[in-house]
Amino acid sequence: MISISKFRPTANPKTSFNRSLHFVPTQVNFRMVVYESISCPFCGQSFELAVDTSSASQRFTTDCEICCRPFEVIAECEPGEITNLEVI
């Protein structure tokens, strides 16, 4: 029998683990994070989404904070500003 308590994932020096075991960058420039209000394509509820604008173009999946269904977000950014945000 393998003991799960002995399992310790090793992290890349540029990333760390949070409690939910998702990788989170450790070098986020919080001045580049912009919050945008979006609506869930499934339930229609609005909530705030944090977007790191240090990357010019990004596509990621996130979960609705209300109904928990996943959806894709495409963001076009300039440093400190979101120029285009699409919810798919």
C-alpha cells in the first residue's frame, strides 16, 4: 500500500502551490492585474474577473462563481489595460 502522505510534489522555482494544488505564479505584478465585470454565458450572473495584463494575448478557462460551470475567456491586453475581452 502506498502512503499518500509521503507524496510531496516538487515545484518549479517560478511557481508555487496554493491549498487547492493549482499552480500560481509567484512573480505577478499586481499593478498589472485589472478587474473586469463579466456575465456568465450559462446563468447570466455578473461577477468580477481578475486579468493579468502583462501578457498581450491570453486564452484561459475559468469557472462561474455562481453556477460553477467552466467557460473560456479570451483577453487582448496592453500593460495595465484590457483592450478586448470575450467570453465564450
